[in-house]
Amino acid sequence: MEPEDSQWGLSPPEYSVQAGPSSGHLAPQAQTPPAEAWQDSHTHCLWQMTLSQRRNPYATLRMQDTMVQELVLANKQLLMVRQAALHQLFEKEHQQYQQELNRMGKAFYVERL
């Protein structure tokens, strides 16, 4: 197969018209080994995807915008989770220091209002 689409280097699979009881229907030209059949179907799939992307540029832009928004929200959520984990770590360390000081007979000064 020679690439017909210079941007993606892909071309559609070749089909031929069959004669007989189902004349007029498209069918693959020849039986190919499984490895080649997989490669041909993979090429056809890529070709269909790029064709779809060229036909629906606004849908692609909307999808990209949605992905960017999801990444922003995921980063905010990750930041909140990390801040909460850091807060828990500081609380745990503070309690450990307080216990060590209590064993030594000392304590933090806590102003009561």
C-alpha cells in the first residue's frame, strides 16, 4: 500500500466488488495471513481515526478542552490530598515530641484563653 494521506502516511484498505449471489457488495480482495490481517485492520483503524479527526475538528477541540479541565481539577484534588497528608504528619510528629517531653518532665507552653 502506498500512502495517499501525506499528513499521516495512511491509506484506506483495498476492496473489490464480488460477483455472485451477493454481487455489488464490497469484500476484502484476498485472504491474508493472521499477522498481515491484524496489521491491515490496525492500519484501517488508524486511517478511520485520522479521517474522523479531520472531519470533526471542533469535537476534537472540545475533547482536548475537557481533558485540560479534568487535569486542572485532578491537580487541585491531588494538592488537597497532599496537604491533608502533610497536616496529619505534622500532627503526629507534634504528638511524638509532646510525649518525649512528658517523659523528660517537660512540656510545651500552651496559653489558655
